[in-house]
Amino acid sequence: MDNETSVPSLWKLWRPLALPSLFFLAVIYCEELFLKVYCFRTLLPEGAVFTFLFTLPPALLLGVLCGGLPAHWGRILLPALTALVSVWVGTQMVYYHMFKTFLSIFSLTKMAMVAQSFGEMAVGNVLANWFPILMLAAPTILALIFRKRLIPAGAGSGRSRSLRWAAMAAAVQLVSMGLVLLCGGGVLSLRYIYYRTATPELEVQNFGVFTQTQLELSRVLFGIKPDEPEQLPEPDPDKAPPDLEPTLPPDDAPSPSGSVIQPEPVPGYHTLPIDFDTLIEHEKDEGLKSAHLWFSQRDPAPENLWTGYFQGKNLIWIVAEGFSTLAMDPERTPTLWQLSHQGFVFDNFYTPLWGVSTSDGEYVTTTGLIPKSGVWSYSLSSENYMPFALGNQFRKKGYATFAFHDYLYSYYDRDKSHPNMGYDYYAIGQGLELEEVWPPSDLEMMQAIVPKFVHEDKFMVYCLTVSGHLNYTLEHNAMSARHWDAVADLPYSEETRCYLACQMELELAMESLLRQLEEAGKLDDTVIVLSADHYPYGLTDEQYSELLGHEVDPVFEIFQNTLILWSGDMAGAAVKVDKYCSSLDVMPTLSNLFALDYDSRLIMGSDILSSEDPLVIFSNYSFICKTGYYNSVLDQFTRWDGAEPDLEEVAGMVAEVQNRVAYSATILDCDYYRLVLEWAGMVGGP
């Protein structure tokens, strides 16, 4: 046998590249599997296989970086790159443990802001998770110990061999992507997840965190692809809105004046005169043309007998940090309990968790749009035209409009986004001074801010609270310590009791708000809306289960929550609403109740009080709809009536979810409202 082509000769030839590549393959793959088990407590077989396949290309490339250099430099680079890999995986584990979502590259660029506020909390989480962090440190130690064996003397394999090794990495990547293309079974297939969706959780479970980072970068740079027809059909200029039945209030529903509402004809639809046909005809960009067509074919929401129910009233709209139905109790939180059991009572309301937790929770609630994965959507919206924002809408009607937050003025770039939504914005460091404790006091904020607006003729106020923020410990939560005596005897873990304690500060804030409104003679003329930014993910599933009294379902039940929608002149009355709904639906519901001009086709949520079919969308593409619920992790749809699901119908619902995600991103990326309303001659206000 030719010595140059014998196995020993080939091994000697490629050894400088093969050894570090094999080392990185073992390190990355083991850490990926460890992350899956640690974060999800499960390991999907297909996830193990495809994570291995997608681990090969970066392992080969890292092997080139180390083995293709002279031995001296390769031995320095090997432990350094190993440490970087472990730091990224460890960072994702800690971040997920804190926020139940994964850290994006965009958020990483803003890490100085986050570290300033939550650096101590992150350190605490690292210390609390010392064992997995220690496990992730082991590869770097091994790289230091065995660097001379892994990078042998005489390394530096030559440019041609390094290029061929890199080409092999590219080939393996293409083969892996091709294998994913073959995995098209089920409704939400691996192919669909990889090539179409924006689902970080499913991407990590099935392909690994490094592939998820790659896919997220691709989405940020190139957008999210909607489900669209292969050929765009010609728009129908004679297409009429559907004949939908209105949602009728109960016969005894109180009107704003206290009398019973009498049925009246339904006047029309929530649309604006947007000429989509002309937009489609003149649009050169195929992506925007597809968006025009999709929006034009959506069924508009009909006005209904609740339209204008609160017209002319004041509005105080609160997004409450970490609020949950389970935090309320008729004795500990009588004000919140009263508000949630009077007015409109929504029995099936959900607050899904999105990628940027609080900021995305705000964005969903106040815009009726789904946030784009991998970016700070509210921050990016600050340069866009946002005519349907309630601050802009009410300001047009002559209201004084304010936004308040009892935390740092510029955090999450709210100093840019909230004024753009039409508010005079006040927060700590800009017009609001509070005691320097963590978290700051919602009560103290409410005592300071109500005098700023309560004597205005008409006011619309948006408020984001913070007292319910994690961590839920006596050491790290001043509000928990403040109210500890009220919960000390409850039969729960200390963290669970600390959560209940800190939410009592929100109770005192709401009590103060109602009292100040009543003293000013404004209570009966003011609508109060309150919902959470997200469920209290600072509690573990086990701790959350303590409050439920049974093991929580982490797919749907954990997100079930309360929406308070109450007016002073509805005291003692309750309008029960059993329709499935979510925070995505709050903005269009309020727009209808206050008779604001908006185009429902351009909003991803829907008016809860209308006859539109419900659709509750979760970040991993699980959803609840009129006929049943879909678990994306299991790729399983369950009908309410127990019948076998129609898979084509389910696939159509998944496509609808994907389109709402994709076209929400289009609205954000392309300043879409400005684009379509400029054509309609309505920029400056709808």
C-alpha cells in the first residue's frame, strides 16, 4: 500500500485538524444536551439527532481555527474558544432560568443596560446554579490540561488542507439542512420549524442553541417568511365584508349612565379607507405586495353593541409586573379582588410569555401586534408611525395623555418608544423620584403621579408597575420584606410567600388610585384596565403549583390570568365573558369600547366582545382556538368535543399563526402603518 494514502499516513496528515474538531464536537454536543435537559427537563430523540448533525459544522470550523495555526497559537486558542462556547451555553442557561426565554444577540448588544439593573440578580442566579456552571467549566479545564495533545507539535496544516476542512464543514451543514427538508411530517414539522417559524424554544429543543442563534440572526437580517400562496391571486375589488352577527350585551348589562342597554343596529366595521388594490398594483417589493394582499383579504371586525360603551370616559391602563390571578385574595387584596369580579369578567384570559419578557409583554398589550423574535420590538417601533396607539388616539380627541413607570426612564428605550405612542412620559430619572429600594414601590408611584392628571378635564393614562418583579426573596425584594407579616403563616415555600407579599404593594397602589379618583370626583367617569406583562416566571413550576393546588400545565395553564376591565359606574355589576382571549386582544377591545378609529385588519389581536373567532397565540406556536387547542411541542391538536381533529384545518390554523407573526414583523420592519396610510392620505392620524 502507498504510504502516502495508508490510514496511518492520512491520520498523521489530518490529525492537527481532526483532534481539536473532535474535541469541540464532544464539548458542544454534550453541553447542548445538558442545556436541553436542564431547561426543558426532557430530551427529544429527534432533537438529539439533529443537534448532533448541526454541531458538526461549528466543531469542524473551530478545529480549523485551532489546528490550522502554528502549535503555539493553536494551544492558546483552544482553551479560549472552549471557554467562549461554555460561556455562551452557560449564559443561555442562566438567562432561561431567570426569564424563561433565551438571550438574543440583539439583547446582548444592550447588555450594559441590563447588567446595570440586574447584574447582581444574575450573579445570584449563577451562584444558585453553581453545579451546572461548574459542569460547563470542565471542558475549559480539560482544554488547558490536554492542549498539547490536542494541538500536536508541527500543527499548522497548510492553507489548502484548512480550506478543504472548512469546505467539509459547509458540506455537512448543507446535508443537515437537506435532511431537515425531508422531515415534513405532522402539522408543525421539523422542516417548518427550521425554515418558516420564529420559535426559539422549539429551535433549541430540536436543533440546539447555536443553531437557534444562527436562525435568529437570519430572521433579524432577512425577516420572517409568511405562509403565502405560490402565486398571488388577483384581488377582488368587489369583495365585501362578511355578514357577522354582533356580540350582544346581556339584557341587564349596565350602561355608562347606569341604565340598561337597549339593542340598536350595528353600524359598520372597524376599517379605514385603505386602497389595497392600488397598493398591490404599484408595489414592486414582493414581500410588501404579499403583505398588502394578506391584509386586504382579512375579515374586518364588525362594530357591535359594545362599540362606544365607554366613549368620552377617562382611561387608566395598567400593565402590572408579574401579576397573576393567584396573587389575589378577598382578604389580602380586597381592591384587586373587587375590580376583577365586577365590570367585565374574563374567564379565559391568557398572558403568553414572549422573548423580551416585560418589554414584549407591553408591546403585545398596547399595540395588538406580536413582537419580532430576536429584537426589542418596542424599542424599534419608536421610529415608526403608530397611529393606533391609544396615547395618539386619545390625544387627537383632546385628552391629556401620560405614561408612568416606577423604574429607570430609559430602560428598554422607553424614553423613545412611549413618547412615540403619544404620551408625556415620566419615570425614575425624569419627573419621578422614589425611594431607592428594589423593587420600587407601586404605592409610592401612585401617590406621586395621580395629582399630575386627576384634575385634567379628560385624561388617558398608561402605567407600568414594577413592585411585583423577581427575585422573590426577603433579601432581594424590599416589597416582599415590607409585607412579609401578612403572608408569613401561609402554607407555601418562602419564595411563593415572597411573591404574594410583593404583589400586595400593587394592591395598596390600586386602593390609593381609587381613593384619589373618588376624592377628585372622577371615579364614576374613569375606566380602569389592568393585566400582567407576563406570568410570574420568577417562581418555579413547582412553586407556582403550590398556589394552584395541583401540578401546573406548563403549556397552557401557567399562562392563564386575569384581565381587569372596570368602570366606577359598573360597581356591583359583572358582565361574564367566557371567550378565549389574551393580552394581544386588549388594545382592539379598548379601541372598540372607546369608539376609536382604527383598522382591525392591521391588528393581530381582536376585539374580545366581537363575534370574531378567538385565537390565543403562544410564543412557541401553541394556540387555543374555537374548536380546541394545539400543543406545538407534541404537534398535537385536541378538540373540545373530543372528536378527531381535521389535520388540514389545524395546518391552516398554524399557517394563520405564522402569518400573524410574520406580518407583525413586516409592520415593525417596514413602518407599514406609515406606508399604507400615506397612500390613503391619513398620515398624521387615521
